[in-house]
Amino acid sequence: MREKPDPGSLTALRKEAEQSAKELEDATKALEKRRSDIAASEKQLKTKLATLQELERRVAVMRAPVAQTAELLYEQPVMADGIVPFLSGQADRSTLRAMSDVTQIVSVRQKAVEQTSALYTQAEQLAAEAQELRAGNLLAEAQLAAEVDTLRQRSDKIVKSLTAALVKLGIKIDKVGRAALSCNPLRAATAGDYPNGLIPKNMLCPLQQKGFSLRADATIAFVSLNEAYRRHFGKSMCVTDAYRSLAEQQSVYYRRPGFAAVPGRSNHGLGLAVDLCGGVERAGSPQFVWMEKNSKRYGWFHPSWAYSSPFEPWHWEYDPKNDTLL
């Protein structure tokens, strides 16, 4: 039978959802990094403002004696007769000494004025830098937050379209009539945070085959693979096992020793493996050969150990890195 092309809508939606998830993840990381940078900038800003406050205090201290000197010279001219004796050439030693003291005081105060002016300039520069820093931080965070919000809205829209497409292809509806929200590919990474065999049911996405589920990204890829398989063989893939809880792994391990991984170490417990029937379980069958030829295009593969140690032609696993279908 001549194979028909993969349904573009589901494939495109799956790829778009995964790309959207990646973009949202990158943008969120960038936002978190920017917020970290902003926190460092705010610390720098706080230091600048403290320095500015200290400069203003120093300026106030320096201005006081300068003002006092000016006031003193104005209210109390040098000596009782002012500067008249000095100008008339009749100044004695005490007058000259007084004039010398005044010159020294004026010189010191002049330096204070110059330092005050420099501090004012520095303070103005610090104030401008602080204002620019604060404005830049606020603008950068607002821009990144808006970008993340836009990406999240876009991702939500894609996920809704993807979920609707999966429902049309046979993914079951939950008891309250809503589509399986756990099929959101954004939740795949979150499901990976749980221990092997202990992933909550609401983090798993159901397969078209009733009673079985996988991690969201694995389910989405499996549905695409199943549709291609169905068009080629005229029926859907036969599934005997998918996600296994820790308790189920222990049961299988003791019932079939040597044919199941140690409980807590199986890829079934990660929601990334299926056991198939309907011909696939027989090595060399048309179904098995077709799977070997086509499954990797959808991220699914038959692991090397399953060819001999032990021999399990029915066991297939999903790896997002292998999912190269365009």
C-alpha cells in the first residue's frame, strides 16, 4: 500500500507548540536574568543614592564656614579702624598680622568653595546616573514582561488548537467535558520533575488507545506516528502498556523477572515508553519493519538493548532529540 503523507495540521501544530514552548522558556529565562540584573542595578542605585546623600551632607558642612567668614568680614572689618590704616601706610605689626590671618582664612575658604563646587558637580552627575539607571531598569523589565506575556498568549492559543486536533483524532474527553489539558507540551518538562513512576495523572496525556497515557510530548508524537501507521495498515497501533506507576512496575517486575527493569528505573515510569502488539511484537514482521523505518521520524525508536538484552521487539521509547520530522 502506498503511504500517504503525514497530516500537515497535526504535525505543524505539534512542531509549532514545541517551538512556542521553547521560545516561552527562553524568554522567561531572559526575564529572570534581567530581573537578577535589575536587582544588582538597584543595589548599585542604592549605593549611588547613599553617596549622593553623603555628598549633600558634606556640601552643607563646607558651606557653613564659608558663609560665616563672609558674614564676619562684613560685620567686623579688620581691626577697629577697618583697612584704613593699611591703605594709608600707617599699619602697625598687629594690623599686618590681622591682615595675614584674614588672607589665610579667605584662602582656606576659597578652597572650600572650590571643593563645594566640585562636589555639586559630582552630585549632579550621580543624580543623573541614578535617574537613568532607574528608568532603564523599569523600561527593560516592562518590555521583557510584555514579550513573555505575548509568547504565553500565543502558546496558549497553539495548545488549544493542538488539543482540539488531538480530540478529533480520538483523544478522550475528561468527565466534565473538557479536552485533556494535560496534553499541553509545556507541561512535559514539569512532568520530568517527578520521580520515576510517581507522575500525577493530571500531568499525563491520554493516548488514542483507551486506558493508556504518556508524557505530553511523547503522546503528541505517538498520535502522529499512529496516524501514519493507520493510513499504511488500515488500523491504529495496538498498545499493551504505556506509562507505569511505581506499583505497576513492581508488579510487572515480579511477574516477569528478566523482562522488566528494576522498579523506579523503567522508561515506562517516565511516560516515555510503550509496549506494542498487533504484529509489532514480532521481529521481522511488516509492522515491526515499518516501525524500524518510520518511527524515528516521530521521535520514537527501538532501543539497542531491546534487540538482545532481553529481546523485546514490542518495546519502543520516545526521545525528543530524535524527533526530526519537518
